[in-house]
Amino acid sequence: MRVKAQPKARRPGIDGTAPGLDGPRLRLAVTAAAADGRANRAVCATLAEALGLAASAVTLLQGATSREKLLRVAGDPASLAPKLKDMA
């Protein structure tokens, strides 16, 4: 899943979608700073919590130093799809 992260946000959470070159991305705001991977861990934890999954179910695949990230979400696609659609 492609997301756009906003580190050091005032309010954490999911804020709809953001445009991207290859399609829309889910916009995730986190209060953690982008230092030592803290924001990356917070992005994964925020998405996992929103989907009702364990934090270990969401992992970073690409974009460790970028705001645009590719995350892997482990779980049943049939049960995750409606939740993701509601977030967008």
C-alpha cells in the first residue's frame, strides 16, 4: 500500500488521500520526528491501529527516507479492503 507520511504533525491520524504520480496515496500524519526511523515506525503503527491489526502486521518496504512510502500490510485482503476504502 502506498502512503504519504507527514512527520511532526500537530494531530496524528489518517487524513484522506494525497495525489501521487502513480495514483492516490493514503495520507498519514504522525507526531514523531523523521529521525532514527521514529516516524516510519509511527506510520506503520498508525496504519495497523486503524486497520485493527497488530503493529507487526505493517512493515516498510520502500521509502525509509522519503515522505512517500510503500507499506506491506499482512492480513486477509477481503476483510482489509472495506476498511481501506472507508479511510480514503
